[in-house]
Amino acid sequence: MSNPQRGAVEFRSVRKDYGAFTAIPHLDLKIEPGQLVTLLGPSGCGKTTTLRMLAGLETPTQGAILIGGQDVTRLPPNRRDVTMVFQSYALFPHMSVFQNIAYGLESGGLRASEARAAAGKGLELVGLSGLGDRLPSELSGGQQQRVAVARALVLEPQVLLLDEPLSNLDARLRRRVRTEIRELQQRLGFTAVYVTHDQDEALAVSDRIVVMKDGHIAQDGTPRQLYETPASEFIADFIGEANVIGCDVISVEADGARVRVGSQEIALPARSASTGAAKLAVRPNAFRVLQSGEGLAGKVLSAAYLGDHFEYEIDTAAGRLFVVDGDSTTAAAPGADVVLQFRGAGVALIA
């Protein structure tokens, strides 16, 4: 009988200390089967420690970790039914691609012929059929990464763990491989926990993003929720770029708030706001740059043409703002007086 919880992950009141230093004070986290959840945050936030505890490479000081409904807190890595794709790929340089993928299967007791057949299927899964006899050194970085993913998948784990899996690739290859990983995860429906410090990567691959700060969960939600409705100034600044500016909440009715910035008033979701001074997180592309009109007056400090848009630094009464304008065909010159109007999307009240 199949396990309906297969692939589910749960951290229950987990704490991790290293001597007198507490890396994870208290962590409660649930991951549903078939989800790709990214742990995102700056260096030292606790994301890698969380992943290593899930893999069995670190033991919690307190609390419990469950995989597929089973308490694995004290189980060694080889009894957890998880596999990890490391930042370094960790391929054996003297073994062929086939041998690398088959190694874990043979070590687990599978016959060599069966392991080789499974390795062939693994290569087919990641689009590398026909390359099984090559050495890792004869593959590109992206191909090596896919071999590492194939080697993990042929073990049919409940959970695939990916630790900064694209950090060794150049920017263009990183975009392609992250798309391939996401398509593969959606097609096969396995649970994946993905660690990165790259915000764009997290937005591109995730069902959910768990943003960590100082060992705590700062916000947990879908990529769209975190980008459009950040819960704090930290989240607004960390997920994409945002201008954080002061505003006045004029009125709050039901779930809506009326907010004034400069001479402009806008309606926004209230998000537990009360009347009075508050802060807005405003994405750089949430402004229109106009020569005149109602809005937030400013002076252009710098202007740059980037092909399909202009980027500005604009000095305003609300502070120095970074603005991206994709509408205009002619840039406003440095020193020009402009007016910024809100488009509607990309503006959120924050705590």
C-alpha cells in the first residue's frame, strides 16, 4: 500500500546549537509532497544548516524531523530516503557517466546490469542519452550538473535536496539549467528542497519560498506573494529590489487603505495598517516618469539606457529612488525635473 505522506517533510520545534552559538533557535516548517520549496536568505541565515539537518549531516539539538511521516531525527543519512545534489557535483572523475550514476545503485546491492539499465533511464530523464561512456571532464558544466541530478533521481528518493546547485555555472547556463530542473521536478512530481542565496533563481523554480534571517523564517509564501506583498522591509529589499519610502495612511476601511505620498493618493490592501505614518515598498518599475502632473516631484540624478528600458536615480522628498521606466522612448536627462506616478502594481504597505 502506497504511503500518502511519501515525500512530506516536517520540522517540529527544531533547534540547532553549535556550542554557545544558536544557529536555529526554533523552526516549524511543513513541506507538502511534490512541492519544490526553496530556502532563501543571506549567508549565515540558517538555510544550509536546515538542509544539512534534513539530510542527516547535522543532528538537531532539540525537536524532531519527519520524512514521509516517519521520525528520522536520529537516523543516519543512508536511512533517510533522501539524496543530495551538491554545489560541487561530487562526480568521480575516473568513472564514466554511466558508472557515476550507477554507483549508488550498485552500492545498495543492485546487480551491475540492472544498475546500468537504470543509469541509462536516468540519463534519458535529464536529456543526456548517448553520453554515458564519457568522463565528467568531457562534459560541460551544465551537463555535469544534470549527471549529478540523474545520479540522485535513479535512487528514487522521497526528497531531493539541492544545495546551491547552480553556483558554479555562468549566468546564461544557470538560467537554462534551473529551467530544466524545474521542468523535471514538475514532470516527475518529486519533493525537492532547494537552497540558494540567488533571489532570481528562487523566484524562477519554486512553488514556495521560505526566506530565512538569523535562523528564523522571515516570510513563507509563493514567489508572487513574497514579491508583491513583502511582510517587512527586509523581505522587500531581499526579494528583488525595492524602494522603501515613507507615507501617510489617511483612512482604513475593511481590507483597504487610502495612502498619500507627496501629492498623490493611492488605494492599497490595508494589511493590518492603521492611520498615520507608515512605509511603502515600491518596486523600481512601479513608477511612471512624467515631465509634469500630479505625483511625487523629483530631480533626475542619473540616467542609463539599457536597451528595452531606462534606469534612473531620482532625488525626491521621499528620498533617493531607483526607477526603471520601460515606456519612454527618450530618457529624461540628468538635472531634469520629473514627476513620479504610481502604476498600481508593485506597491505594498509593509510593517
